[in-house]
Amino acid sequence: MRKLLYAFFGVLLIGKMEAARACVVGADNYEHSLAIASTVFVGHIVRTEEAGTIQLHGRFPPEPVAEATFRVLGVLKGQPPADGKVRFRANGYCNVELLAGQTYSIFLYGDNVVWWPNMGTTRLWQVQNIDAGRLVHQLREQAEERVKQVEEMHRAIDDGKVHECWTLNTGAPDKDAVAKSPNIFVGHLTRTEEVEVTRVGDMPPTPVVEGSFRVLKVLRGQAPPEGKVRASLVGTRCPLGPVPSLMPGGDYIVFIDQDNFIRGGAVFIGHYGNKWPRWLESYGVESRNAQ
């Protein structure tokens, strides 16, 4: 059963990797995006939350969207939205997710919506010293590094090896972490907000994010008060996101300590189904309905 669980998480990661490889913005496209965009700036996301739906394409039904509140770090072109907010598709496939506590280049085209398929908007995971004047050059370098890392992950999987980014981004719960977590629950994430910056060991300053969940099921212990938990978002040199990666609009299995801090992990599961508690029972986790 445990092998089956890890195999499933492996399929999830491969899907994310395939999306990353298929949806990488080509290095030459950043110049084109800059030329046609009305506004280009670097923004640090301080809050992300569900924001209803939006009609993105006339032929398709409205899609769920999220709203991100940002702090401007630098402007390359035009003027960022005066209210400090942008909206984007909540479905992450081929669309950047604006995560609280992370920094992005944001390209807008006459409104405050990050339109599919991104057209320049990118998480700055590779760039350490952000310079708005050199933004396009830095984005090209990061895009080239991203392609290399995704290809390395694919080769490692083909060779039956473990890549560093595979380990960081599977989200599969470690058996020891499950055993030590006094509280485990399934919840729908509605909002995240950066609340402070801290240090974890010798690592650079790390953002701490508070997540607000609608609790769907308690698997062990108690649900957090008002569905609120906190997590340190450990930055990585990997292109798939920080750890844990918390995007409002999805369902998660969350492992928290008595102080309601995520230390055992938070596993994105898309939409909750009855199979998840059964799989976690192999870890000695019994479920009961949320109170």
C-alpha cells in the first residue's frame, strides 16, 4: 500500500513536470511580451485568495480565479494597478500561480488580469538580486535553467534515480512525519497571507504564510481553530515552487503540530475523495468527520 501511495504522488509530480516542460515561456518570448505589454513590474505577493469566476474565453464557461495582493519592488514599463491587486486563473496548468510570500515578474495587457498562457509572468525562483532594468535578461537566464532542471528530472526518472527536485516536490508524506503529527486534516484552502519573515537554521530569510482552510475531514487529533495554520515556505532552486506550495482553491491533506504549524507537510490532492483516508490508514491514520 505504501508503494502504491508513493507511486501515485510520483504520477502527480510527473504531471507537474510535463506541464512545466510544455508551458515554459521561451527565452525569446520575453522580449515580445515586453514589447506588447502595457505594464511590466516585479511584485512580491503578500496575499492570495479565491475570487469567484471570470469569463476568460467566449467559447468556454467561466473559470475559477484567484486574486493576489502585491508589493511593488520595481517597475520596468507602465504603471502597476493602483489597488495593488491582480487576478489569475486558479487552475495552475500552463498558468503561473501567484503564491503568497513569493516574488514574480508580472506582465499585464491593459487590465489587471494575468492572461493565459502567462505571456511573461514568472516566479523569480532563480533570480537573487532583482534588477527591473535587467529583468528580461534575468528571465531568459532563469528560463534556460528551468528547462535544464526539468530535463534533468525526466532523465533521473527514466534512469530510476532520485533527483533533488523530485524529493522536494512530490509532497508525499514521510511515514515518520505522519507518525509524529498530532493533527492531520483535509481542507479546502481559501486564502494565504504572508505574516512574517523568519530564519530556518542557516537558510536565508524565509517567509511565513498563514493559510485559511475550510476543514473537510479530520484524520487525526483536532482541526485548527478557525481553520488557520502557518507554514515556513522554504525556497528551493527548483522550478516547481516553494515547499510547501499552498495555492488557494485546492484541497490538501495537512500535517500540523500542536501549535498549528505545518511541519509534516501539506499535500495537494486536487479535490478530496474517499480514497485518501483509506490510503492514509496504511500509515496508521484513522479518520473521522470534521466537527
